[in-house]
Amino acid sequence: MKIAAKDLEVCYGEMRILKGISLAPGEASLLGVIGPNGSGKTTLLKTLSNILKPRSGVVYLNGSDIGSFTSREIARNLAVVPQDTGVGFDFTAYEFVLMGRTPHIGRFEKESRADRTIAADAMRLTHTEDLKDRLVTTLSGGERQKVVIAKALAQEPNVLLLDEPTANLDIKNQLEVMALIKNAVLHRGITAVMAIHDINLAARYCDEMMLLHRGEIYALGAPKSVLTAENIMAVFGVESLVMDGLAEGSVYIIPLSTLGEEEQQTG
Amino acid sequence: MHSHRLNNWRLTIALLSLILLVVLLLSVSIGPAKIEVQTIFRIILSRLPLVPVSQGQGAPVSAEVIILLLRLPRAIQAALIGASLAVSGVVIQSLFKNPMADPYVVGISSGAALGASTAILLGLGGLLSLPVLAFTGATAAAFIVYNIAKTETGVVVETLLLSGIAVAYFFSAITSFLLYTAGEALHQIIFWLMGGLWASSWPKIAIITPVFILSFAVLQLFARDLNALLLGEEPAQHLGIDVTVLKKIILVSASLLAGVSVAFAGTIGFVGLIIPHVTRLLVGPDHRVLLPASALIGAIFLLSSDILARTILAPAEIPVGVITAFFGAPFFIYLLRTRRRSL
């Protein structure tokens, strides 16, 4: 098990954000975490990456308590694609991707030929080779997101955490980014956990889904078993139509009306 | 847009070193007393170990005094202070992820000024107590400003600039109060506050040099970490960097560098702001080349400014801070106009 969590409870001060979270996604699989705003998706990712410490419960990385690793050891096994990918200074895309090698390079060492090959491979896998010499600050949103993923892959992680990787992207880039994440997960045997708002995109690409409701797991399992009209009503307060069989092996959700609207109509 | 930079790091550093050497020589050869370049060479070489020089045709004693006790220490100190201020500026900008920050904007310099004024006022204007108090003031200011501007999600630039200004004003107010009550020491403090290199000397160089070498070496060792920090604190943590330790290293070395500069040359503005920016345009943001290149360009810039300060109204001398501000302030406004989006 590359990454797992048992009975996580996470608090900001006195406010409890997560409670009773356990997960154990398989290798070469993509776990999608969905839930309304404020349901704890980002907090879960930050706890899994050891930025936040749980009040109780344990995160396991390669079978051991993540708290027993140094930050460098964690970075050699776990990479993160954060939500905000703004870069203020003018690195080229290649220099940026090469920075993914940082946890593998000693303080007195230079990047080796192997490091450069790994960075180049990561750019090939994400179809960003052509952007190599472009400044990161001049890339479009879609291009930048792919380069950020390339940097994460250059870390050669076993575990990849992604926070809303398709937010602010147009539909073509959404599909491309999801496809290359899925591709990397399958080819490199990565365990990926992804917070995502777009339920339909998640349903199509994720092997497993977790539905969060006020910091607790409401449902966990195959997309079809999680994405039922009852679950969506209970967690999002949205009445929806669940279409089966539109895309192979996945379901498609059409939101119809919110609970509030219905009340207004009937009352 | 593709990058247009000097990609050969070694060549860049070699070229800048050569320019620095030429400007150093120029600085030593310019002055009210006309001393020929050959004489200057002979005087300097005669003091270097392992260089055989015929003793018979020695230069006049007066020339030797001017070169060895006035011009050479002044040039070397100018170069060291320019380099210190530039390196301090580079890492402060990286810490705040913002090219508008510098030791001045974040209050480090005013903290150092307060520390140094206190030292002079208390009659502690000694060779060691002055830089120690200046460093203490600089570090205090840096930590205060940083902690005011810090939020859970990182440092907010607007808060940083405003808290930097507020802390700088507060420290300046105390400095002004000290000046008001200073009495006889007043002249000495004001003279020093304006910023100048006339009081350069070998003992001061003997203090600045180890401070510079130590701070620079530590920062150079952390160059890759500094690169990662430019991506943001959390992304840097995800690359395995202990950000808390890194930030302390940055604040302490920046305060050391700015503190020792302020202690021995007064408040010289804008070097820490414009040099890192110019250097970044030239060599890119990678600290492994940015740090040494900034140090060299900072040294060249302050040396050149000092040459101007000594020659424009010769034989009278302008405080070098006036020259750097004269070039720096318009450049700052230019940055404000062109960098507005990133604010």
C-alpha cells in the first residue's frame, strides 16, 4: 500500500474539519475525492502530504507512519499538484520541471545526466516537450498545468496528490489533463488521490471515488456505487438524473434542481 | 516569449569579475592626487606576498599612503558593501516571492540604522559594537515585519509592503528621537546616516569580509532550496525542503549582510532593490548563478557610484547614497509601472 490513512481527525484550532477518514487506494489507481465546498477535500490532501498533522489517526506512506519520514524522504515518494500554480519568476518550463528532481539531489551535487533524462521523460509523458524553452510565466493555463504535472512526475513519486487539476481549464484541456494523469498513473503504477469538483469528469477517469460530507466519508467505492441520485441529493442537496452507459463503464450526472428551488416551487 | 539570457554561467561570472577588476583599478587611480597607473600597480604588488618587486625604485611615500590607506580600502569596502547589499536584496526578494522587496522596503535597513545610531549615541561606536547592534536592529525589524505580513496561506505582498513601511517609520521615529536628544553625537550620526564610504578602512574590511563570505557561502549552499521557495512555501515543502529553517537562514543572512553594510557605510538605498532585478533579467532566476552574479554586479554598481560621488563635485564629495538613490528611485518607479500586474 503506497498511501493509506486510518481514522483521521483533523482540526483547525477548535473547528473539526475531518473525522473518521480511512482510505487505502490500490496501486496504479486514481481515487477521486468529491464533495461540496468546505467538505474537507483540500484539508484531506494537505493531511495526506503531511502539511497538516492530524489530531488523531495515522497517514501511512509505503506502510509506515508518514510522521516518521523526513520531508526529503516524503518528497522522494510523494508529489503534489497544488491548486494555485502561479509562478512569479521567469524559469523556463524545462528548468521548472527539473526542479522536481530537488529531493533526489544532494546539497553538494549537481543535476546528473540521469536527472535531466528523467525531467525530459516527464515532459514527453505530458506532451510538453515543445514548451521546453518557454518561460513558465508566459504559458497558458492548460500548458502550465501540464508542466506542473510534469514537475510532479519528475519527482518519480509512488503517490501523486492533485487538488482540482482541471479547475480554470477549457474542456479540451480538461480532457487532456485528465487523460495524461490517468496515463501516468497506469504507466508508472502511481497511486493518485485527486480532489475534483467536476463529478462527470471524475466519474469517467477515476477507478474509485470518495464522497465527502461535512468532513466524513459519505460513500466510498466504484464511481457507479458512489454516484447515485440519493447520495447526490443527501450530500449536495441537488436533485439529479443519473445516466448510465453514455461513456463506457461510467455514469453521467445531470443536475436538475436544488433542494431550495423545489421548496420554493412547492411552498 | 523565449528566454534571452546569458546561459553560460562560467563565462558570465568570469566576465563580471573582469569588469569588477577594471572598475576597482579605475577607482584606485582616480583622485585629486595624480598617481600613475604603473606606480599604483607597483605599490599594490609590493604589498602582496610572493610577488618579487625591485625595492630600489619605490614609489613616493605620499603616493603609497594615498593608495594603501585611502583609495584601496575605500574601493574594496565599496565593492564588498555593494555585493552584500545586492545579495541581501536577492534573498529577501526570494523570501517574499516579490521583486519589489528589498532590505529597505522590509525595514531591515531602518532597523540596522536604529541599532547603529544607538551604538553611536551610547558611545559604543566601536569597530565591533557598531555592527553587532546594527545586526540586532536589522534582525529584529526583519522578524517583526515578516510575522506581521505572514498569514496561513503565506505572505501577502500588500501587507508586507505596508507593514515594512510601518515598521521602518516606527524605527525611524525612534532614530529621530535619539537624534533629537543626541547633543554632541548628532553631527556624527547624521553624517553617517546619509551613507558614504569615506570612513573606509582595513579593520572594517576585516570585519565585513568574513561576514560576507560566510553569509554568501551558506546562501550558495541553499541555492537550490531558494529556487524551490520561488514556487511558494507549500510547493517548496512538497519538494522536501524544510521551509521554516530556510526562512530563518534567509532572514539571518540578509540581516547580517545589510546590518554590517549599514554599520560601516550608513544607509545606502536601492542597491538591494535594483541590482537583483537587473541581474535576474541578465542571468535568469536560478540562484546558483543569480547569487554570485548579483554580488559582482552590486560591487561594480556601488564602486561606480562611489567614483561618481567623488568626481562630480570634486574635490568635494557627495554621499554615495545620493548617487544610488538618484539612479534607484526612477528605476523603482519603472518597476512599479511595469510590474503592476504581479502585485
